[in-house]
Amino acid sequence: MKFQAMLAQAIESSEIPLRFEPGATEAVARPVIALLNAWLSAHMPPDSESPRDQAAGALLGQLLAELNDWEDPPANSAG
């Protein structure tokens, strides 16, 4: 399951009063995604030849790519 689907499912199952309003899920998710994006980006290791830094950078790159793939938020996260 993708992060966006998990986040949308968590938001939609929460007790947020606006959760039934059109666009409410995306409105709540945007600041969460921005926070996670900033947090992950801050932990990106410097460019180095170290295998540890390269592995950490690759993993963070994958996480950031999935996190930033919010162009088409799931309309229904049940599936």
C-alpha cells in the first residue's frame, strides 16, 4: 500500500468533522506531507562515497519520491 493511500485512510477514518467535505482529505494531508518532506529532506546524507551514505540516500530518495507522488490522491482508499 502506498503512503498516500494509508494517510488518506487514516484521515478518512478519523474524527475530523470536515472529513465528508470534498477536498477535506487532501487539505488535511498537504501539511502532513510537507512536514514529512522537510523532515526526510533534512536527514538526506551528504554526497559521499560512503556505502552507508549512499544506501541511506537511496532509501530517503525512494521515500521522498513516494511521499511527493500526491498528484492524484486516492479518491477512495478502500481498495
